[in-house]
Amino acid sequence: MKMKKVCMAALIVSLLLAGCGQSGTSGQTASSGQDIPAVESSAENQSDSDAQTEPQSLTGATEEAAEEAKTTEETTVAADTVTEITGYPAFDFEKKTVTLNSGYEMPILGLGMFSLSDSEAENSTYWALKAGFRLIDTARIYGNEAAVGRGLKRAIDEGIVTREEVFITTKMWTSDFDNGDAAVDASLERLGVDYIDLMILHHSQPSNDVDAYQAMERAVADGKLRSIGLSNYYEQEDFDRLVNATSIKPALLQNETHPYHQSTEMKDHIAQYGTVLESWFPLGGRGNTQTLFNDETISSIAKAHGVSSAQVIIRWHLQAGNICIPGSSNEQHIIEDYDVWDFELTEDEMAQMTALERDERFADY
């Protein structure tokens, strides 16, 4: 029995060895009736495996490289569009602009539309653009946004400017703060433009100004507004309150500022956010201009340069780092107000102007 078992085992081993020999011979037919080129099949299978695996690894590498390139591109774009905040923005007197913390350039001298009628606002906008101004400041509460839009269209139609060359600022009024999204759209429609260069909240109103500011942030994301900011925030804590509750740092703060109220402390404070100061009532405001024009220091500096007191004050604003927006409905005054680029106040004259500080506002709002 044992011998039979040994023989049977030897027979099985022999048969197995014979089978291995057949499977190692190319072109032989197995009992299944299928051709099994064992060695070649193994090589082909390995080749197929490599052919599948190699492209997969190459594809993975390509996708990874593409993703890396995309990330690099996005980072580059972000770096190009976001201005690093390094303190108070510097004025470029050759270009007559300042780069805001939003990355957009803004003219440093403009014309304000406060208290102008429709016809005055339309004509003043047109005359200003014709004289060289590229910044126009209006507001919903002024009631002349549509007139500014008409003045802008006249200047564009006559080839004086293109839309892209003009910087339009408007303001959201406090009664609109609860409906900020609609307020943005309404200003766009009244102005007759596709985007507004700068919209600012007209006054501090802690009950709902954060909501209004967030509506402006949404409008920035939608391409309706390019930059956003604030007006009439006179306390550092009040300014910080809104900044800390929102995402986009204010590009600009527009406050009453003139030689008797120079806003120095507030300007120093907002520098940490890269926010620039803009002066309303830069010449003292209607009813107060003569007070400043007749100031002995100002008039003597004007005489030394052969210019008007208004031109001295405007030039002081610009050299002090204040965006300046005098207002006028008189074409000759508008032309004069823009003619401030051919003279410069000396360090001593700037010091004399600084010494006029009284912390005295002419308005109570």
C-alpha cells in the first residue's frame, strides 16, 4: 500500500513536471483549448501593467504640476491685486494720484458737489473734467447723483475723458443703512454707470452702520463697487469698532479737515489700516472760506507765490497728505482750484500752516 502511494505520488510529480514543461513552451495548447503563450504573456502583461501604471503616474504628476501652477498663479494674482499695508499711503505728485489699500489709484484732487443744484452739479462736473479734474465727489443725500452722471456723459461724449479715467465717489445716507444692497443699486442707476469707484458711509451710526458696510462689501465682491470707506467718524474707537466688525479695511476716511482743524491724530491712527484721509470743507466751507482766505499767514504765503489763498490751502492739503475736494459752481474758480501743480510750499511755509491748528470745526455734523 505504501509502495502504491509512493508510486502514485511519483506519477503525479512526473505529470506536474511535464505540464510545467509544456506551459513553458511557446505556442502549445492547454487542455482548455486556449493558446497560453506563458512567457510572452507574462512579458506582455508586465508591459501592459507598466503602460497603465506609467501614464497614471505621469498623469498624476501632470495634474499635481498643473495644480501647483494654478496655486502659484492665484497667489501671484492675489499679490498683484492686494496692496500691502505699510502705513499712510504716499501721494504721487507726478501722476497726481494715491494708491488706496484696495489697490486702486485715486486722484488726490477732486471737485465736491455738496449743496449744488442739478444744473450746477451737471455743469460743474463737466467743467471740472474739462479743466483736468479726474475725481468727482457726490452723495445720495445731495440729490445730484443723476446730474453728475449727465455731466460725466457730456465729457465722455465729447472725448474729454473716458469712464475709466474718472474716479466717482458717492455716499450712502443713514436712512438707507438698513437696505444697503438696494442703496448701492440705486446709486449706480442714478449715476448711469456700471461701477462706482468709491462708496462711503456718510455718517457713523452704530445701530446699523456695520450692516450697511457689509452690504458695500458684498457689492465689492459683485464688481459694483471698487473701493469702500467711511465719512464723519471722528473718534478712533468708533472707527475701530466698525473695522473690527467687518472684513475690508476702509480705503478712505472723509472728515472735515482744513487749516484750523487738521485731523492729525485721526490721520495718524488710520495709517495702521492703510486708510487715507480726504478733506471735506477743505477751504472752510460756504460762509467760512473768507475766514481762512483772509488769515494773515495764508494770505502772506499766497502773496509770496503769486497765487490765491484758495490755491495755497489746496496745495497745503496735498503736501500734508490729504485728498482735497473743494466745491464750486463757478467755472473760473474750478479752473483756479485745479491750477496748483506749478508751485510748492517750502518746509517753513508748511510749518507755518501746521501752526494754524486750533482743533476748530466749522460744521456741527
